[in-house]
Amino acid sequence: ADNSLLQSIFSNLVRNSQQAGATKLDIRFAAIPGKQLEILFSDNGSGIPLESKEKIWYPFFTTRDKGTGMGLAIIRKIINSMKGEISLQESTTPGTTFRMVFYS
């Protein structure tokens, strides 16, 4: 994996968490030998509104006054280019969990 791409993924998710008011992050890694790497990225921020859950992956969709709406769209594109996928696992008040899977 490209370290700068991974750094971009994590810095964007951390920034989103901070902007959502998160004070705690939990990142869990699980390796399945010869198959995949799974990463769960959870925070205790304000969560993603139900009506936005399908739209968060679209470029230029944002719920913030000064947001560009490119963060999650770019993250998804980067992860897909690395033979992986990202999904929203859970979003409640408080908290959001994203699941990333990278296939070998």
C-alpha cells in the first residue's frame, strides 16, 4: 500500500470526526492471512443523519457550510484503487463507524 494514500485516507476521516464533534476515535485492524485486511474506524461524533447516509459518497455532497463534499468521495476512490472497499457500518448519535476492507 502507498503510505501517502493511507495517510490521506486517515487524515480525512480524522478531520471529519473532529468536525462532527468527536472526542474519541477507535481504530481496529484485523488481518485474515492471505485474504484481506479489515479496518474499523469509529468515533463518538454527532453521527450521519439518516437522510444523508446514501449521499455521503457523492462528490460535492456536504452538510457543512464550508465543506467541499469531496472527502468521502476521494477516500472511496483511493480505497477502490487499492483493491479495497469502504462502507458505512453504523451511524448513531453519538458515533459513526466505517469499515474498510483491502483484498490481497
